[in-house]
Amino acid sequence: MENKIWLSSPHMGGGEQKYVQEAFDTNWVAPLGPNVNGFEKDLESYIKEESKVACLASGTSALHLALILSGVSHGDEVICQSMTFSASANPIVYQGAIPVFVDSEKETWNMCPNSLKQAVEDRIAKGKKPKAIIVVHLYGMPAKIDQIKAIADSYDIKLIEDAAEALGSTYKGQKCGTFGDFGVLSFNGNKIITTSGGGALICKTEESKQKTIFLATQARDNAPHYQHSEIGYNYRMSNITAGIGRGQMEVLDKHINLRRNNNSFYKELFKDIDGVDVFTEPNSDYFSNHWLSSILVDKNKVGFTREDLRLKMLEDNVESRPLWKPMHLQPVFKNCKFYGTTISENLFDNGLCLPSGSNLSDKDRDRIKRSISKLL
């Protein structure tokens, strides 16, 4: 059997080892050092908007600290996009808070502003004003962030952007992760760039960045002995990991172009197929890094389901995956409130993520095309 084509595998650029070797040579093998500082500066220069970045152990830890810095505590309610990976919602529970889930809209597959407004007003009417809103830029596609931010601002609710999948994506020219009070990035092994594991929190001020670093390094007070006045966490990124990130920053824009080329490949492949829609930007305001290219399959038009296609590709050793199962349908969140209709549920039932790695070759794309064509 031919080698497996993965959905999204790590793609090294070649420059990572020099930073890692430098860390070994200088004995900076710790959760601090020149690579951590350098990676943060690289990200700040790339993201712009005068943002400050703190590099952390994961995107999940970044989201957890964003909730803490937003004042979320036990018993508070936090509104979260339902159509997402569980890591967007789990930190709410870490804080002893209560998730309230909101449906998607059809254009970006992200949080529906109308359902969000309904949720906020209903929770306030019931005496439970939400403490924060977590919006996700799904698969690299920017959400309707101007409308969502306007709602958050009008009700004075903290806005946290989960941009774990959207590094390099923009809305009206502004980078995702810089619209809200906090933005979250991930450098997991399958992301647009990777540090093998890692993440970052985008902050508005240097003060917020330093508070993030303080909490991420066990909240040690400024004393010659170990003294702690707050609960802290072991969430800081290591200097080794950050070295990989510095090397990956050198190829970030190249990786984005390659992912976007994959999306163009799928649009060309399905352009004459009525019943298969490739997920792409609604208009020119949106620029997606197309971290994952996805499709919606209409069985009534094409005669097969997304699951039929997934299994056929699997037979050919090509990985694909259903869209995220919405959080309000997950057993662990079955008792949580949900606002919306069935849009996210329908997306899950009919959507499929296709191989999208920046390291896909022409030979890989040819294999993907042949595999898909067996059903077309």
C-alpha cells in the first residue's frame, strides 16, 4: 500500500535546527531564554496592531489564562461557539464556570451574531450576564468579528478570540486574534506552523502580557524565597520549543500560500459537481489561511454521503475527517444551554475536512483526485 496521506502533518522549513542547536550550545534548556523572547518578538512583528504576545505551553493554556485575566471564576457563565474543538470549551470548566453554547451561521461556519445577541439578552434577563465570549475562527476562516465585537462591546463583555487555527488569516486586513480583548494561538503539530506543542496569548497591553507570564510561571512573588500570593500554573513555553517556532516563522507566509493553493485545487476539482461545496471566503473582506480545506456533501444531489467519501478515501490510505462535532451535542456538555437552530449540526452531518498539509506534493494531490473520482 502507498504511504498514508495525512490530513495535516508537521512541515519543517529547514531553519529550525539552528535555533534549537543554539539553545543546547548555550544551555538555555528551560522555560525561558533567548528563543522564547525572540519568538514572542517575531509574532508581535507579524501580528502587528501593537499587540503583545506571551508564548505558552499550548493554545488551551492560553485560553485558560485569557479566562482568568477576564475575571472568569466559579459559577460565571461564558458564551462559547458550539462548532469547535473541545479545547475551546474545556478551560471554561477548568475555572468552575458554565459554558453557554451558540450556533453558527452558514457563510463562515462561525458564531452567529444573531444567536449570540439572543443568548446575551436571554442570559441577562435571567440574571446571569455572561462574563466572556469565546469566538472561534474555524479552519482559518475569520468569523463575522466586527458584528460579534460590537455585541460584546455594547454589553461590556470580554471578547476572547480562539485563533488557534487562524494564524495569518485577516478580516478587512487586520490579523485574526487582535480584535478581542485576548487572542489565542496554537502551534500544535497539525497547525499552520508548529513547535510540536505550544501556543500563545495575544494581549492588548504589556501589563497583560507580564501578568500572563507571571501566572504561567507558578505565580512566584518578587521575593528571594518561594512565595505565592496567587494560584499559578506551569504554562510557559520552553526555549527549545520556541526555537522550533522561530524557524517556522521563516516559512509561515510560504505555508499559508501552499494551504491556500490546496483550497484552489479542491475548488477546481469540484467546480462542476452540483452537490459538493468547497468552503471558501464569503467576500473580499475575508482572507483565510485555509488551514484545513473542507467540503459540504449533499447526498440528494450526488448520491453519496460525506461518510461514504471518507471511507472510500481511507481505503486508499488518504486521511479525511468529519467537521468538529458541535459542543452542545457532546455527552460531556449535554446539560449546557444552547442558542440557535440546526446549522452547526447540519455542518457536522454533511461536512468533511480534506488533506490540507502545506507539504502535499503534486503526486499526493493526484492520488487524492483519483480517490475522490471513484465516487464522483
